[in-house]
Amino acid sequence: MRITVVGTGYVGLVTGCCFADLGNVVTCVDVNRKKVQELQKGIIPIYEPGLEEIIKRNRGQRLFFTTDLSKAVQTSDFIFIAVNTPPGKNGEVDITNVKAVAKGIAQHLNGYKIIINKSTVPIGMGDIVSQIVQKYGPSNVSFDVVSNPEFLREGSAVADLLRPERVVIGASRRSAAQKVAEIYKPLQCPIVITDLKSAEMIKYASNAFLATKISFINEISNLCDQVGADVQQVVKGMSYDSRIGGQFLNAGLGFGGSCFPKDVSGLVQIGKNNKFKFRLLPEVLEINSDQRQYFLKKVYREVGSLKGKTLAVWGLAFKPNTDDMREAPSLTIIPALTAKGAKVNVYDPVAMPRAKSMFKKVKFCKNPYEAAKNADAVLILTEWNEFIQVDFQKLKKIVRKSVIIDGRNIYDPIEIAEKGFVYLGMGRGASRIF
Ligand code: UDX
Ligand code: UDX
């Protein structure tokens, strides 16, 4: 199949490259000339496991990069819109980019095409895209607009695309949805075909539900701290109930990234625009931002005054296996520490080049041990594997005080205590079983 993907961000790039790997001829379009030139040379702007190999395999044969929307539209049958939809001032979804791309596509239409929205857009956007294409496109050319939301997690986006648990396709004409379904046929996964608005809602409802799970478990976790229970054991006990499941119940610093915060705020705003007041979701957001403060309070309580103290921060990215810093807890936590007079040494396996301009007065270190030198406490903000495998004996010799404050619960409290560290996790109460 001949496919164009507009937008080579996290979502568009992974989507385009994986479609090419499935044997389709794919053109990826972006307005960012520098990004396109680099991609043409095989330089990838983001860190995403598995992506480099796919680009290597397909570039120049089935996978092309360009800034020329006109040619890309004219030579494809399917045009995916995967540009960013950032949050506006009040949390509303900014659809300027999607509208601009829809207009651009319309102006170059030269025959029947299926235009597919992959960007996360407010419910009803499919109809708006149709109206734009109708207005700016040639009157004698027909088209369909389809919604095909993405469920790609950064860090495992390639696997999520190639082995999806489901694909959702919304359209007003079943024939158009079925044509898009053909692209996903080799993946042999359930394909849910719905009307346009339901598909758009599925995306928001899914992300808002997952975010709700995280805020729920964070509240349970904070109560665990109070009563002396261990949230990890609590989750284990809950997870065997198939009605609950065990995923997305890791307590910690709360959710970040480009999607959950934006999509939950976006859905609240979509509610407001449709005379519906969400009661649950604003709380989900508030619990989430309070979680960062809750962690800071643990630090202040354990370390005391931060003036003149040295703190090691392990992990900057909003989650492991990505260099994405959007809405990362580190962006709130580190400035709060430096404002109180702490000397902060940071280390992240991949996010440091991206993070360099985001923090003032911190020292970027080559490895976790360099960051921990003379530290009064080691703070864990991202659960990279590298930190799980750390050499505790070596660490103990380097730090000033053997204190680990773990915002991601990567260690077993008892094992760490046996190694001679004071260990504070999130919701890892004091009770033990003998
Ligand atoms: C995506 C989705 O599209 C968004 O709706 C979803 O909720 C999260 O994931 P993402 O891939 O993360 O966004 O966006 P980003 O990494 O910011 O990349 C967007 C790309 O689109 C950029 O490379 C930008 O240059 C490009 N773009 C933007 C265009 O090519 N044309 C435009 O008009 C605007
Ligand atoms: C999310 C969606 O999962 C994906 O389907 C798509 O819609 C894009 O947005 P992403 O933001 O890349 O993916 O990462 P995800 O793995 O969902 O994690 C989001 C945030 O939640 C991270 O900050 C992570 O640390 C946090 N999280 C996740 C928890 O705090 N606890 C958990 O149990 C799971």
C-alpha cells in the first residue's frame, strides 16, 4: 500500500517506519526541514528502542522522508495525520496543527484518498477535518476521514505498534474503515470498527482510565505510608483478581509524559465545552501533581535543611527507555531542591543531552556513582534498569550518607536495609513478615 504519514514526532515516525517494515511504501512528511534532512541521512531525532534498525532496513527502499506535502499526498492512497496536539492555556486541546495539515492535504488532493487522524484530537474533530477538506479541496474529488488513535508507549512504541492488543478504527463509512484495517491485517490483532466519534472517545477514555489507576494507587500508597503497609504487596494481592489486573498500578511520582497529563486535562475541557462537568478527573490531576510534593516532603524530612547538602538524582526522563522530558517529575523536583540550597548532581542514561538546557545549577554526571559522590541522599526519579543493578558496596563507599529515597520503588526495602542503607520508598511501610 502507498501511505503518507504527516508529522515525524514520536508517534508519526514510529508509525511510518513500522508500516514500511510491513512492506508498504511510506513517505514521512514534516515541516521541520532540519529533521527531515537528518532522517534522510539516517539520523534519528529521538531515542526509541528498535527504531534505528527498522529505519536502516527500509530507508530509501520503502521508506522516504520529505518536506514536500504535495508529492506525498499525490502519490499515496492513505494519509495519516500524526502532528502534535499540544495543550492550550486552559488545558484545552490545540488543534491548530491538525487543521493546518488538513488544509494542506486538501489543496493537493488529486483523487480519492483516505485521510486518517492518528493525533489525539477532541471528539468531533473527524467532522471538522472533513469540512476543511471539503472547503479547500477540489470539488470533483472524493475522500473519507477515518480516526485511528495511537496507543503507543514511548520506550516500547515499536513493539506496541507491531504487536498491538487492539486497533481502533472509526469512520462514517464502513468501507473506508475496512480499507484501513487492511494495513493492520498482518498484525493479526482484534480490530474494533466504530463510528468516528466513538473512536475519538476511546482514545481519551483509555488514557484517562489509566491515569486514574495511577492516581488511585498513589493515594492507596500514601495511606500505606501512614498505616505501615507495603503498596507493592497490596498490588500483588489485588492483581490476581482479573477484574483488577496488575498493570498501571505502580505507585511513585505520578504520571508524566506528553500524553496522560495533556489528555486528562483535554478530556476535562472537552466535557466543559459540551456542558458536562467531570468530577473525578480534576482530582486525578491534582493527586498527580501533589505526588511530586509528597516526595519532596520525604526528602526534606529525611535530609533536613538542604543548604549545603549534596543530593544525587538518578533519572531525569519521565519514564525509562526514552529521552523524553515532557512533564517529567524531575522538572518539578530538581528546581525545588536547588531553590532550597542543595547541590544537585544528576545522571540519566539517555535524557541528559535533551535535559541540559532545562536545569540550572546542577552538575550532569557520567554515571550514577559520579552523581552519588559525597551525597547526603540518592534520589531515584526514573526506574532505569541500570539503577536496579547498582553495586551497593561501591555506592556505600562513595556517598556521605547511606540514604536512598526511591520515587519509583525499584528496590526491596528489606534487602536495602540489610545492605546498610536507610531506604525510603513510596508506600513501602515498616511492617515485615518474619
Ligand atoms: C503525537 C500525537 O500526534 C498527539 O496527538 C498525541 O497525543 C501524542 O503523540 P508526538 O508524536 O508526540 O504527538 O508529537 P511531536 O513529537 O511533537 O511531533 C510532531 C511533529 O509534527 C513534529 O516533528 C513537527 O515538526 C511536525 N509538524 C507539526 C508538521 O509536520 N506539521 C505541522 O503543521 C505541525
Ligand atoms: C501513554 C499511553 O500508555 C499510550 O497508550 C499512548 O496513548 C501514549 O501515552 P506513554 O506516555 O508513552 O504512553 O507512557 P506510559 O507507559 O503510559 O506511562 C505514562 C506515565 O505514567 C509515565 O510517567 C509513567 O512513569 C507513569 N506510570 C505508568 C506510573 O506512574 N505508574 C504506572 O503503573 C504506569
